[in-house]
Amino acid sequence: MNTPAHDYQLSQLDLLEAEAIYIMREVVAEFERPVLLFSGGKDSIVMLKLAEKAFYPARIPFAVMHVDTGHNFDEVLALRDQRVAELKVQLIVASVQEAIDAGTVHEPKDGTRNRIQTPVLLDALDKHRFTAIFGGARRDEDKARAKERIFSFRDEFGQWDPKNQRPELWNLYNGRIHTGESIRVFPLSNWTELDIWHYIKREEIELPSIYYAHEREVFDRDGMLFAVHEMKQPKPDEEVFTAMVRYRTVGDASLTAAVRSEADTVDLVIDEVASTRVTERGATRGDDKFSEAAMEDRKREGYF
Amino acid sequence: MMDILRFATAGSVDDGKSTLIGRLLYDTKTVFQDQIDAVEKVSHDRGDDYVDLALLTDGLRAEREQGITIDVAYRYFATPNRKFIIADTPGHIQYTRNMVTGASTADLALVLVDARKGLVEQSRRHAFLASLLQVPHLVLVVNKMDLVDYSQEVYENIREEFTQFAAKLRLPDLTVMPVSALKGDNVVTRSENMPWYDGPSLLHHLENVHVASDRNLIDVRFPVQYVIRPQSDEWHDYRGYAGQVLGGILKKGDEVMVLPSGYTSKILSVETADGEVDEAYPPMSVTVRLEDEIDVSRGDMICRPNNQPNVAQDLDAMICWMDESAPMRLGGKYSIKHTTRTARTIVKGLQYRLDVNTLHRDEEANELSLNEIGRVRLRTTVPLMADDYSRNRNTGGFVLVDEATNRTVAAGMITEAS
Ligand SMILES: Nc1nc2c(ncn2[C@@H]2O[C@H](COP(=O)(O)OP(=O)(O)OP(=O)(O)O)[C@@H](O)[C@H]2O)c(=O)[nH]1
Ligand SMILES: [Mg+2]
């Protein structure tokens, strides 16, 4: 918290922080079994930082869960494990690979695992009987996310019904549910990508190095730069070359593209994000390009 | 320092709310190229004559199919001194509760009217709701001026009619402006098509409207949200009351009272994870520690002994009913959520139902159905620490939840607590 100004005004980062902390405390006060989704990506790292602050000097009073598609960046997993150890929180890994091996989900022919994440997530929530699930989604990411409440009610199938959301007034969040139902909670709803970066700078938050510019072997597919990965091999006509890139988002390594960038410090990233003309999902997510309403459809099925 | 202005759109269906927000985002160059491409493609595929900027906020499949807004879209943009959080709300009467959701946290409401149609019932309803929710600043936006040849006379007539209606409402700050959301007149820059208008553009107004003084810095209100008690050797005796300041300024050494118990103590420290702070004020999330070991738990309210909220089980309140499955009935029992406290409540009386068009009070009414507004008397199972909504939106507002369906069925604004 910065030193208070004389006119008792909070800066926008302080306002966003205060709101997120308030939301997290509400959840812990009202739900028996909350869990925080933690992938090691920038939004979930910021969310975990806010959780640390919200309950300080006590430990974070809930577990974190990673829905692991098995297609990971090593740097991201390493930071995930580092944060978990520092904060002494319990990490639950819901493994897509294990679900494939067990035959509960089937790997699509193209090898992309985004869609089959949803049943794995839902199974894990069921198994651990989690009733409130913190997600790091932001409303500025996508037009369907822009429509979602901070407390997003999900039925017993984990489904979102965008035409029938609960009214949400002032700072009063209705978390009442029946057995089997759950609430997805989005403390970062009102943050933008730029806010996240300003906060990372202010709080000196460590991120996986791939968020900063580095040299990498990539190939160009549909205008997006993909790293050569065991699950993402170039086609014969796709040339592999070395470029300065960074990742704006980090998801499934076989689906997430890098962007050309020279920004190798947090200040340079802030400048870059402030002047970019493309949304982070538009620039980096193969999965959202398929249809106009890709995100809405996946959310209806129980995705974040 | 960069601050935040939250604003919400309001007004009847098709009056151009989403188009206006689209225009604002587009002309401030805050829409990303891939979003523009996507919107152009949809417009083109549908055979529209021009790019439908409403698609920038109407993000649901059903909204795009029907060409209307169904639920609030939140959008963000910033100019050098301000970050804006926009709630673009639906005009359709069926979705009034979503408008109420968007307006409840707004510092400013933009009520749009179509210049060709003038004020319609829904414009009055939304202006009334904005005043009921006490959104501190209201702008009447007379839109579609391009369709009335930018006529000053049309504008003045609407302005006159609205001003008369507004005189009956509680609107602390009213501004009126003529725009064309479609063409961009007076949205980001002042229009050359309306030389007779000498006010600011909409963006200029949004950037300059003064919102700092809208908070209550006088009445100390700190509802305890959660008790922090680390189970660790290092912090063995630590006991902190976490919460968000809803009013006033809290400082170390201040004498405080905890309600409803009435115990008094002094503030030992006001803390965040970053250390002690000198002062806490709205809407900071902090942890307060007290000098004495007294019984304090979630739902209690910390205030000053000489400035207390009402500790009340009987409440008079304005209610906006939001549930289509059942009306509010006399004798109905609900769960009530107010600050960090949850109780049960029974509807003891319905003084009147309001006709939003004429503001006539129907005292014969004995129920409120979807979207209806009335004044009720409630009795709660345990006391609530409440202020009049006009003094503090956060200690004067509550919601009712149906205990069987768990739906949020009403928004309430306390007018008197005893
Ligand atoms: N000529 C003209 N048309 C406009 C203007 N503003 C909006 N429109 C048109 O009016 C229609 C409705 O616009 P929307 O922006 O969807 O209206 P809305 O108020 O958001 O409607 P709901 O959200 O469903 O209540 C669209 O066809 C717009 O292109 C304007 O200034 N001039
Ligand atoms: Mg609209």
C-alpha cells in the first residue's frame, strides 16, 4: 500500500488490490472448501500474491490446484513449485495425462488438450468437493468473460448460464449453493493486462522467464509463432528460425504462441503492452481462433 | 495520480448504449485490431451497411443473434489521468436486474434517449433507478441526433421534459448532452454539426467529473469480514480483524466501539501485509487490531462510540424486486445479506408500490413482481448495523436471497432503521 495521499484517494492499483483482497476474504469466510487454480502463469501468480496478502500473517487458508495438460513449459512448472514451497500451500495436480491413460477422456486427433481439460477439472473439483474455485480470469481477456460476474454460479455440471446470472449489487456476493453446485470466483475481474504488469512491477513479483524477451527456435503457423515442442512440430513447409520472442500468456505449450519482442525487462514489457494493438488472446491463443464464440461455448461446458 | 471512474449505461432498448460505448472505445483507439477485425467480419457477414460498434460489447451469442444486450458487459479503457470501468447494461425491461447490477457500483450513469422518440417509460425507469441507487452523477445523453438533423429544438424539448421529471428525483448532479453514437458527434470530440451546443464532449466530461468527494469519510464503518489468527509460533497471540473500510478514517489509538455488543477498545494498529498504515479509509482492505481482548467476529461492526450506525431489527427500505419466478409477498421470509452479516427477514409491510412513469404511489398494492419497486418494512432475526442508504451506499444497501432457490431476488436501500 502506498502512503496515503492527502485527499484520501487510492491509486487504481490500490483500488484493484483492495477489491481483490475483499473478494478473497469473503470466499474464505463463507465457503467450506475453496481452492485456487494455479498454473504458474502471470495472472495466477498475481492472484496467489493477493491471497498471500489477504490472510497475512496467517498462511493461505486453502489449497491450490493445477489442471496439468502435460504440455508444459519447464520454467513455468519450476516457478509453480517454487511458490508452492515458499507459501507452504498444498498443491493438487489434476492431470489430463492420467485421465487419458485411465480412459476417462480421449485425446483429440490433433493432440490439443484444451477441450479435455474441462472434464478433468470438473472431476477433480468433484473428487475434492470444492465449492468455491478462484480463477485468474480477467474481463478484458474476451467478450464472453466481459459478461461474467465476480461470483459466477455453476450448476452441478459446472456449466455457466450466461442468460441467467445472479444479480450482483455493490460488494454483496451471493454464494449460496445447493450440494453439487459451485461458485467460480474471479478476484481479478476488473484488472487489465496492463494493470497486471504494473502490479508485477510494483510488487517485484517473480515470473517465469519466458514472459520476457529471449531467443527461441520458432516456426510461423497462421501468423503465430510457435516454439518447436514435442507436441508441436512444424509441417514440412514450415521453416524453423531463431527469433527474439516472449510469451504474453502461458497456457498449454502446444497451443500458446509467442510474440516477437525485445522487451526483456518489466518496464519494457509495460511499454510494449501499453502500445500493443492486439489482445493477448488474439496474439497467442490458437484455441480461441476457431469460432466467434469459442470462449462462451467452453465456459458453458464448465471451463474457466 | 491515476484514479478510477466507474460508469454505467442506461436507457431503453435500442437507444444506442452499446453503440455509444463502442464509439467511445473506437475513437479513443482503445479497441484492439483483432477485436475490430472480428466485429467487421460479423457486420460484413450479416450484410450491415456499416460496422456495428455495439458488437464490441454485445459478446454473447444470443445478444448477437437478437441484436440486443442481455447482460452487463464490463469494458476498460484509460486516458492519461483516469482508468474507466464501463458497465454497458441492457435496456430491455426483462433484464432490468442486470441494469441494476451495473449501476449499483457506478459513480456515474449515462441515461440514453433516442432523439426521435424522446423520453419513454424505460428511460424514466432507468433514471429513477439511478436516483434510487444514488449514482452520484447522471448524464442524460440525447442520442441519434443525426436522425433529427441535429436539431436544437428537438434537443431542448427533451432536455426540458427530462429536467421536469428529474426535479421529482434525487439527482445531485445532472448534465445533458446531444450526441450521435453512430457518427461520433460529441462523443470524443465536440461536433461541428451542433454549433449551438457549447458544453463539453462526453469523454471530456467523463475525464473531469469530480468523484473523490462522493465517499463518506466521516462516519467510521468497518464491518469485520474475517478474523485472522495465524496458528503459528511466530504469531502466536496475533488476532486481527480483516475487512474493508466502508466509511470514515481509522487510525491507531482511536477509541472504537464494536457492535452489536457495544464493547469499546482502542485501535492497536491498522495493518496490511505491507506493514502498518497511518490511516485507513474507504475502500481500503486492511486488518485492524484492538488493544483489548474482546469477542469480535464476522458480521460485527467497528465504529466510533460517538458515531454509531443504527443497530436495528426493523428496517424501512425501498426494494427493487428482481425475481420472475415469484413475486414478493407480505409475510414472505428471505435471507438478507447486509455488509458482512447474513440474517433472516420477514416482510412485515408494503407501504406502497411505485409507478415509475408517474411516480404515483399505489398504497393498495400487496405484492411486488419482477422489476417493480416499492417501499417495505422488514423485521430481521438479528440486529443489523445499518445507515440510511443516502448516507452510505455500502452500509445502507442489502440484497434478499430466496432460501429455497438461492436466487438473489431483491435489492434494497434502507431509508430508515430503528
Ligand atoms: N442513426 C443512428 N443510429 C444509431 C445511433 N446509435 C445507435 N444507433 C443504432 O441503433 C440500434 C441499436 O443500438 P444499440 O447500441 O444496440 O442499442 P442499445 O441501447 O445498446 O440496446 P440494448 O442494449 O438492447 O438496450 C443499432 O442499429 C445502432 O446502429 C446514432 O447515434 N444514430
Ligand atoms: Mg446494448
